Amino acid sequence: MTRLAKYLENIDFQDEKFIGTIAFRSEEFTLPDGSKMALGVDDGHWVLVYQEKAGSPFRVFECDWRQRKIVVDKKAGGENEFMLFKKLIAYLFSEVNVDDLVTILPPQG
């Protein structure tokens, strides 16, 4: 199976015109540690919805890469939250299989 990191290696996330959403295609799927994540990217603004395990509350990370600002559950975050966000994104990209996802990209052209 193809890992998401391999699939995305040619995408330039610094492109301010890149827009897309990545989510599990079924509620049945989880990452190897039992967590679930969905990621939306729009013009340098990333939103990650994270659930550590089934039944636990969702955490919503909003990151502005250009300004290097992060908001977690509508509260301003600092360096620790930014590092956690980056760690979660790296884990998602390295562990999830493309076949387990649905991706939504806007029309090109």
C-alpha cells in the first residue's frame, strides 16, 4: 500500500494556491495508534481535526504557516502546540495509506 507521504511528495504545500482536504473514507479506519485525523489546506492555512482515540473529544488545530501562528480549540497556542501540530501532521503523512482516504481537491483550470 502507498503511504500518503509518498503520494504527496510532488505537491508544493508552500504554493499559496494549493487547496485540498484529506480524510478517512470510513469511520472504521484509524491510524496505527488508534487516532483519527482529517486535514484541510487552503492558501497556507491548515486545519487539522484530531481524535486521539475512539470516544475522546476532538481537538481542532488551525495553523497559519506564513505567520507561524497556531490556534487550538479556538485558543491561541504557542511553540509547544505548534510542535505538536507538526508532529501530528508528520505522523499522518507517514502512517496513513492512500487507499484508506478520500481526498477532495478543487477543480483545476
